[in-house]
Amino acid sequence: MFEALSDRFEGVLGRLRGKGRLTEADVDDAMREIRLALLEADVNFTVVKNFIARVRERALGEELSKALNPGQQVIKIVNEELTRTLGGETIRIAYSAKPPTVVLMAGLQGSGKTTNSAKLARWFKSQGRHPLLVGADLQRPAAVEQLRTLGRQLEVPVFSEATDPVAVAAAGLAEARRTGRDVVIVDTAGRLAIDAELMDEVRRISEAVDPNYTFLVIDAMTGQDAVTTAEAFHQTLELDGVILTKLDGDARGGAALSVKEVVGRPIAFASTGEKLDEFDLFHPDRLAGRILGMGDMLTLIEKAEQVFEKEETEAAAARLLEGQFTFEDFLDQMQQLKKMGPLSGVLGMMPGVPKEVRNAQIDDREIARVEAIIRSMTPAERRDPDLIDQSRRVRIARGSGSDPTRVAELIKQFKEMSKMMKRMGGMGSKKLAKSRRKAGKSKGKGPGGRTTGGGRVAPSTKAPLRLPNLDPRAPGAGRGLPDLGLPDLGLPGPGGVGPGRG
């Protein structure tokens, strides 16, 4: 969604980064281009005006004059102000001291209210809560059945009755208390446009259940209309936050950058896809970093931790460094990588990835083709690619719908990767042995003047696997992470050694 805006920001700020001294004219030129970029991204005019004024004041003030690198300081200021515009901090959900915690979902028809009610239930469940979904949308015939279907997928109970929306909401709250459910999510009806009937119904439901949180579900693809809708609902309901859907779309992103400042309520959650797990808390600082081309390491870490089995990955990394990494291991790594979502999305979260690579149309079917080739091999061939001669290559190509040349290229690349990683493993063990010998000398000498300790030491297989450019002092840094097994991505192996390091 933010590719065009991100490209513009990178171009403007890239020119400032290399300058050792900034004049007022330099800052004014940069602000002019940033203003144009934001307006083209459909950001509210008042929001743009306030953003530019804050950045310019800080950039021309005492803060910049004391900076060692003025260009980088301007980038820091833009990042901080962009984070502030997006909402500043991630919302913290506080639970009611007397359960259940009630969440009211409101919005126009077609914004994704019912689906996002289920996504929110899944999120609460992942936090160790026991949610109940209440189908109070009796306006749309299939709404309750859709909610029941989603509830079955999540193993979350759904309550509804063919009576009145206000009565259903009140009865759902009573059902949650009776069954011990600690979170109630009430899905209300929407309309194609804001009208008095819609607002009256949602207001009466709100009075009946007295929600702890009222979230408005709005479609990010609607641009400035989304902000107008949020303002209208806020006047009636006193919103606590906004759930922004379709952030994976190709709209210009102006709604995300305008909601907080115009409505005065933060974006609480963001939906980034159609799947139920493509939904999470909205992190303003992370989105600001992605817009400015800085990546989103924390989200990448969290995704990796969710899908990668740590012990299996560390064992595979150890085999890789010992030269025993097989196509079986490679296939397992690819399966786990696919769980993280589209490869283009993973690359977009990595800092330092060139714009051309990040914006390239990466076909995830390429991974499927590689997978097909490996699955067409026998177990013995996967363990020992040297067994694969010309006749076997032809058989594998036929079985995978490929051609022998492509099979040969994959085997060649795999062998080269294995050799490279084995050499790196050897380099790591030599350095470790050298440091051990130095440590032994410092401890003193044994009988006969011989030094104690020393000797070659095998590389540790328990070293955490890290992603490149991750500041170990940053929040969440230093956690064990998997080598994704794809050297083209620049992901290093254990101990931070790998193609992604300079």
C-alpha cells in the first residue's frame, strides 16, 4: 500500500543523508517534496500541513545544529513525526476487573466487520482469553451464518437469536457470564452509507452492553472517505480505536496517516490479508520505519518465532555448517518460510534490501517449482545429491513438470551453498579456537612452561541464529532465529556469519 510513498521518501531523504551541512534552502526543498508526496498519497490536508510544520521547526532549530550528521538527523526527525502522526504508541488492551470485557464492533457494510470480529476473537484467544462472538447483525441475512462458520474454524462459540439486535446483544452478554467467557465481541449491522437508523441502532446496542472498547472497522481502500466515516461514528459512539482493513491493498494509504490526527483515536488493529491470522495490533513505529525504507525487524522476528521450530532449525543449521545439510533439510526450511506469508512481504520487512529487490514482483510459485523438483527425488537422492546422474535428472524433471537443465542448476546451486556454509563454519571454529588459546595463556602456564587449554574446538551448535542488521540492544533482539536456508535473501547462519554480513 505504501510503496509509492516509500519511494518518494527514500528519494528525498537519500539526498539529505549524504550532506555534511544543511542550509535552510535544503530543508525547504525537502519539505516541499515531502508535502507533495503526502498529498498524492491522499493524506488529509490539515494532517500534511501540521506534519510539515513540526518537521521544519525541528529541522531548522537547535536540535539540528548540534547534530554531527544533519542529514541523518532530519531522517530521525521525519521518522519520529511520522510515528506520531500514525498514533505514537501501540494500543494497550486492558481487561475488565469484572469479566467479561465487552468489545463492540461498528462500521459500514462491506468494510469487513464480521470477518474482523472473528480475527479479533482469534487474537484474544492467542492472548490466553476465552472469547464469545455475538451475532447482532440481523440486517444482512448471511451475517450470522458467516460468523458461525468462522467461529467453528477458530473453535470459538457464537451466540445469536432471531429477535432484535439490542436484545441479542444483551442476551449474548448474559450468556458469556453464564458460561464463564471473559471476552465478548458484538458484531453489529452496517449500512451502505451513514444514516439516522444505523446510528440509532448501534447507539442503543452500546447502551445495552456498555462496552469496554468500541472499535470502528474501516476499509483503508476508501481513502479520505474512511476518515469522514470515522468522524461520524465517533460523534455517536465515542470510539476507542479503529481497525483498519485491507492494508495489503494497492490504495495510497492516506487513511492510515490521517485517522489519528483527524479523529483523535488511534488505529488499534490492522488487517493485512484475508486469512484469519493476518491480523495484529497496529504498531505506528514499525509502519513508519517501513514507509521510510528502514524495514520492520520486530515484526519479522515475531513472524519467524511463530512458524519456525527452534530446535529443528538449530539442528539443521549445525548440519549446514558441518556440510551435512541435505535437500530434506532444505525442503523443511522452505515449508516454514512459506508459513511467514508471501516472500515479497518478508523482503519488505528486512532493512537494507535494495528498493529494486523489495519492489520486484516476486513469484511465490518459484518456491513451489523448487519444492516439486525436490519432492520428485527419492529419499536417497535428497540425502546425497551426488547420486543424481543424467538419467535420474531426466526422471526428476518429468516428475516435477520441469526440465533436466533446471534440475541440474538447482543441484549445482545447492552444492555451492553447502560448500560456502561449510567454509564459514570452519572459519568460525578457527576463530573460536584462537580465542580459547588466548584465554588459556592468560590463565597461566602449567608444569614445564606449557600453556594450559588451547586446541581446536568444534563450532557450537547452540549458537542463536540471527538476522542481519539487528541491533542487539533493540527490544526483542538477541532471540534465536532460523537461517531460512535461502542464501539469495542474505540471511546469515549461526553467530551472525553469513552472506548478509559485510
